[in-house]
Amino acid sequence: MTERHLVHTETLSNGCRIEVKARILRDGSLQMFIGVYRPDGTVINEDHEPKPHLLDMEDAFEWAIEQARTLGNSQQTL
């Protein structure tokens, strides 16, 4: 099995930046990353092991994007 991967980056209206990555490894397991950053680049949260239970890669990817947006949009920025 070859690796498949998806990447999403977005700058939210408050200036926070999100980055979400998902990939299927050769053994068939799903590896994900969710990063949320302030406008100056400082880390709000980096989750290297999010747990989207019982979702396929595409649904888990969409779930992770929504998680990142929710956290990023809840931040008060200058």
C-alpha cells in the first residue's frame, strides 16, 4: 500500500493560522496532526495524535479541520 496524504492550511478571520495533516501509512493506519497558531506564529496547540474515532481518512480530515477552526476562532487576537 502506498502512502496517501492530505494537507489543509488556512488563515482565520482573527489572524490565527491552522494546519491539518492526515496520511494513511503503508501499514494502513491513519496518522494525523492539528496545529493552531497565533498571528505572530506562536503555538496555541499542536496535537500529534488526535483521535477521530471510527472515521475514514476524509471524514477524519474534515473533523480535524473543524476542531482546529473552533480552537483558532475562540482566540482573542490584537
